[in-house]
Amino acid sequence: MRRRAGYGCAADARPVGDDGAVPEGDTVWLHARQLQEALGGAELTRTDFRVPRYATSDLAGRHVVESAARGKHLLLRVEGDVTLHTHLRMDGTWRVVGAHDAWRGGPAHQLRVRLVTDEHQALGFRLGVVELVRTSQEDRVVGHLGPDLLGADWDLDEAVRRLRADPESELGVALLDQRNLAGIGNLYKAEVCFLHGHSPWLPVGAVPDLEAVVGTAHELMEANKLRWDQVTTGDRRPGRSLYVFERAGRPCWRCGTPVRVTEQGDPLTARLTYWCPTCQPR
């Protein structure tokens, strides 16, 4: 069973996969939910920012208003018009432990943020982005994002409109572009393309069922957002939870053809793409 790095998971777990993949939006959503349960409404008794820019910042004495996810971004809002904006990048994680418990999540030199209340402490390890912004100006860091697949304001039509604005873009690349829709990572990109029988290299303008493709991504993320393991096949047994993602060289569940993997996209930002050459011919 796939385990996503986060609350209650092994300290050395990776967020998603072994291909350097940034965590999926549902992983970040679940991180935000756990932080909300632990810190929401509580007063911060101590804060520790271990990044040079904010080394002297102190939010002690302020109450946490709420924790929220926006695509793959985490926004921890604190009273006084302050938001702690973090991004997990490839292997970041937030851990919640008791206020006086031993740390979990990584060695001390990997700790970037520590937030303490009377009952809990939230520990942010290996965070790729740490910054304090005004809550009233959050658009400065997340305003570029497309509709959030797990947001209260999810808009299927707007996501499809943005995707169709560049009909020559490859489907796999377009689904990962957070400006089109926020939250999809390598796992859901690969699985959604497989489920609809589309090559990840198919131009967006040639996708006949684009609304259904995006709708499937939304449904899968909604179904998985309350658990740390991600399942697209309906089978939670180890090794059977996904169709193609991280199954290179193994037989396709549908046709038996070995699943393939290669890089896709601009050479500087290319990501691994998994697909079945029989079910998803290029």
C-alpha cells in the first residue's frame, strides 16, 4: 500500500514516488487538515523559523486562524494579517506531535519551521518554500494558480477553458501546469491519461473528452483526500493500487504489455511519464 509522507507516516517516507515527484494536491490537503486539527484556534507559545530571512521572526502570542491548502501550497493563517506560506517541494513534510514529545520527521538540521502551542508542536522538515506574507496579499503567492481541484470554488469549466487555451500543449504537460488547474501531480497525470486511454503526448486540442478527463482527476482526488494511501484501481492491496504510475516494466493490468516510462516536457523541467504503449498508443 502506498504511504504518503505526512502525519503518522514513517520518518523517511517520500511524499510521492521515487521519481522526484512533488506531492499531489490531496497530500497537501491532508497536511493542511492535520495542521488545522492540531493548531486551529490555538495560541502559539513559541515559533522557530530556521531560514535566514525569517530567523528573527516571532509569532508567539498570536492565535492560528486556520490552515488551508491551495493546490500544492500550504497557507497557515495567523491573527494579525499574517500567513505562513510553505511548499513541500519534493520531500518536505509537516509532522504534528505533542508539545513535549520527541521530534519526528527528520534530523534537527532539516527542520525549517517549528510551531508550538500548549498541546501540540508542528514541525516542518525539508520545506522547499518558507515565507511570511500578509493574509490580505496571499494572491501574491497563489494568485497565479488555476482552479483548485479540492477547493470549495472548484470550477470544471474554467479548468477546461484554461487547458484549451493552448491546444498544442501535450496533455501530460498541460495537466501538470498549475496555472491550468491546481493540484495534479505525476501520479494523477499518469493514472488519468491511462484511464481514458490517451497518450500523455496527445495534444490537448485533440482530446475528445477533456471535460471527462478533468472530471476523473477531481473524482480520484476527492476519493483519496482523507487517507494517506492513494488508490486509483479500487484495489488497496500492496502493488495493486495504481494502474501505471511507478510500474515501469511490469504488465499492464488491462492488456499485459509492459508499462513504459520516459521523460516528458522541457529538458529543464522534464518529468517522468508512465504509460501503456498498447492501451495508450502515441
